[in-house]
Amino acid sequence: MSNINSFSTGLDRVLEALRPYNNQAGKSSFPRNGNADSMRRGKGQSLHQWFSRVCQDICGGEPERIALEENIAVLAKLCWRDHKQLFYANIQVLVCNCDLETYLLDTDQQAIYLRLDCDYETLGAPFSHPLPHLHIEGELSPRFALDGGFAENVVVDFFEFIYRHYVPDTWLRWSEKVWNDAFGPSSRNKDLFRTIREAFRDNQFQVLRSYSSELTRFKRALRKAKDESIGFDLRLVGSDREILEYPLAR
């Protein structure tokens, strides 16, 4: 496996399957044997029905084969053109309130569904389909823009979104390494990271305001780490994102 320095070993495994290598076909998927029709959630299918079918058709009844974390499943299909220009992405994520095997066996367990869609052939009504956008249920509106501005590394940004919201402790450990690389591993800098983290936790906005320049530098370091250190090089054209974003308020 290549040396991918992502948020977790689970994500390393997913990105390794999705990387382009020398694939002339311009397609990749996770899992590697995944068929787009089999992976896609059907219209009117409940989450549990969809997940059960996927596990049967693709995973041989073993949900850990599509695990990002013990309670998070991933199914993904990417397509790209020359120079590793991403033009299609469909990444489905299931976040369960239990481990995946328990969810598969127990219809009373709860889960959340999120999907990243990037498709130049599905643009919808004017400004209704940001590139890419997030679905939280089926094909219906609303569709939410992925944060990150006009950054091109949308696949990694989407997985970071998942980790920040659903596996925050893992993401924080990674972000602390980025902080130490950017500011230096001195005791003072480590204390400052702890101060900022606690200010978020304790709703101390005035503290965060006093460190606005450090936070700006930190966010730039996070952007650089995602784009360079993680080593995933399928990119969406940033100017294309700008065309479909509304409103333009940056």
C-alpha cells in the first residue's frame, strides 16, 4: 500500500482502492469489485433494505468489507479524464448508531445516510446542484454544497466532512499533527492548540476571536495537508465549482 497519511487506516484503505494508478479506463470504485447499479440506493428503498442488498450482492454478507469505521460504511464510484481530472463521483456513506454487523441484523437500529454527487450531466434547475453537492435522503432536494470553497480535492474534503462530524476525536488527532507541523511542537504551541480546542468546546467565541490570525494560518495548513500529505490526486476543476455556486459571497 502507498504511504497515504490520511485521517485513519480505514480511510487509507478506501483511498487506496479509489486512486487512479495507471488505470486507462478512468474509473475506480470502493469496494474494487463494486458495480455501480448494485451499489446505488434504489428509489423508495429504505436504508436497511439498501444496506442488506449491498451486503448480499457485493460483500458476501460481510459488512466489514465496506467499513470506513466500525459503524460507518462507504460505497464509491469515481470517473476521471486525462490528467486525473475528476468529472464524476458518487460516494455513499452510512453512519450507524452501532457497529455495521449489528445494524445489518437488527432492523430497529438507526442510521444516517449521506451521499456526495458530482455529475456534469445532472445540473438540475439553475443553481440547484452545486458541484459537488451532498444529499441526505434519496434524490430529493435540498442539495447542500460541500464546504471548502473552490478547492479541487473534493473527495478528501468529503471524507474530512464525515470525520469532523462523526469521528471528531480521530480528526482532532490528525489536525493536532498538522498544527504541530505548522507552528512547531513546542510546549507553548501545544498549549495554544489545547486552548483553542477548549474554546470551541466551551463556546468561548471571544477567545477564538483573539486568535483569528492563528486560526487562519491553521486552516491554511489543514488545506495544504489534505492536498499534499494525503496524496490523493483526482481533482475537480475549481473554476467549474465556482460557476455553479450560488450565491458568490467570498
